[in-house]
Amino acid sequence: MKRIGVIGLKGLPAYGGAARVGESIIDHLRDTVDFTVYATSSHTPRKSGTYDGYRQIVFRKMLPGPLNVFLYYFLSALHALFLGRYDAIHLHHLDGGFTVPLLRLRFPVLVTLHGKPQANEKWNRFVRAYFKFSERLALRFADHVTSVSNLYAQSYREEFGRAVEYLPNGVDLDPANELPQERDYILFVAARVLPIKGCHLLLEALGKLNYAGRVIVVGDTEQKPQYQDRLRELAQGLDVKFTGLVKNKAQLFGLYRNAALFVFPSTVEAMSMTLLEVAAMGTPIVSSDIPQNQAVFGPDEVTFFRSEDVDDLARKITGALDDPSAARTKTRRASEVLRERFDWNNICQRYFELYGSLRRSK
């Protein structure tokens, strides 16, 4: 059984983002792969120990915010180098790319790219420069690189002149869920409700429509207090429920399934797990037309609106709600795409093959 050290998920159980991807890989392969996950207490309530077929090593949070994440990567690399007994390291995220030269002193390293963190507007130019530096180290020294986005894979091949394998995120085609009491609401979901996720665009569009139905916003709105205040102002006059972060996966999937419409107005993505999961629940989707979303589904499966165009978003929401039969036809086509291209069973089999073939390059 291969022993794999996993760095970059920051903590399980996962509440969103790349951690959900890594958790799914572990769920599918834990009977055939011995996983050790490095975590920080800022991202998991668990202590160090064995859970659900994998081992988790949790470092105590010692610094605020991004500094703690940097320290987490550094401590994870040191622990792996001096105490780890692994056949390979699987590193998620480019912000930990600076550890790759260190890790390769002992292990072959697989890096999975989940996007370009320097594209997030919340970071200042110094942090963005750090991300770019870390990115170069990861692409230069990793033994194998995968990207969840085909668009990013192509751009990395062109920029760095090295092979980057497109290996998308996946979805379980029949996930367990707990149905909520409410039904027929418009749903927005993001682990961290930041401006790039576009919740303000949705609320502005619904305000233009004088929408009288229920709206549920799922996610942590406290990341940027000023933005949270803006959302509360936009919600005035609408029937909006802010649930906060929903950590129970079955409950979250139940919210997906019972929604009349899921709106995904994000302006920056790599490859969204949420988009796949909502489609697996058979819920109609109105999504921004950024290239990363259009690389997952086409207009036959999802209703697209022009990104950041509130008026067009309002029109597309109205059209989807006025013709539910056409919207459901699109979701059936989306389910077919999921089975053909995004089944976790097939994707995780490729990860299993990579774990078995990894060798330290010279």
C-alpha cells in the first residue's frame, strides 16, 4: 500500500474549496492508499489522530491569517522531511509551492493546481508577488503537475514549458443528502462570501426584479466586514436568509436539491466543485459566463449570463423561473456530462495510477 503525505488541504473535514477535492480523493482511495494529512487548527476542529481511514497531523495555530498558513506549509514540510515515512507527497495549492524544493530532498512530489491565488483581488501586490514566486518553484521542481482547470493547464504549459496534466474535479453521482424543510428558493453558496463570488450581483438583480420569493445565502460572510454590510443593505426589501457556513455535507447537498434555482455569479474560478455538486442534485443553474465555468458545462446544460452584468443576470433568472420545464431539461443534460467527464471513480483511479508511478526526477 502506497504511503502518501498530503499537504495543502489545511484541515479535514472539508468545508469548501480544494479541501473538498482532496477529501474526495481520500474517500475514494483510502482502502488502497495510506494517507497522512497535514492540517492546522485554524481549519479543523479535530486533534491529531486517525479519522475515517486516514491519519491527520494538526499543528496549533500560532500566527494570524496568512502568516499562519505560511507557517503551516513550512512545518508540514519539515515534519515530512525529518519524521515522515512516505512514498510520495501530494501538495495541493500553489501557495505552498515554496516547499517543493525542500520536499524533493526525500520524496517525489505531485502538485495539484487549484487556480491562481494571485488573481484574487483581496491580496496586495506583495502577497501576489509571493504567490508568483511560489508558483514558479512548484512548476520548476515538482515531479508531476496536475491542474483541475484545462484553461490553466494550457496557460502553465505555455508559460513554463512543462507538462501539466488536466485532471478535473469530480462528483459522486448519487450523494447522500438531508432535505431541508424549505423548498423552491433561490440559492447562493460559497465557503467564503467574498466579492469575487458575486453575491452582490445576485442581490442587485433580485432587487431590480422586486423578487418576492425566498433567497438563501450559504457561506461565511464575515471574511470582509465591509462587504458583509453591503450585502445586508442589498438584502433589504428581499426575503433573504443568511445561514452562515454549512459544514454538514449532507445538509448542504439537501439545500442544493430543494432549490428552485442555483445562481453562480462568481467572477473568478478555477474549476468549481459546487457547480458539479449542484448539477448532480438536478437543480437548474444560472451561472456567470467566465471561461472557467464554460469549460465545465455548455449552454445546453447551464443558463449563462454575461459576467458582472446585473441586468442580464436578472433576465436569465426570470427566464429560468418562468420556464421550469426548459430549465429541468438542461439539468438532465448536465447529468449526462457529469457521468461522461466528471465521475470521481474514474478521476480517482488516475490519481491512484499517479501515486504508483511517481519517481523523483533528476
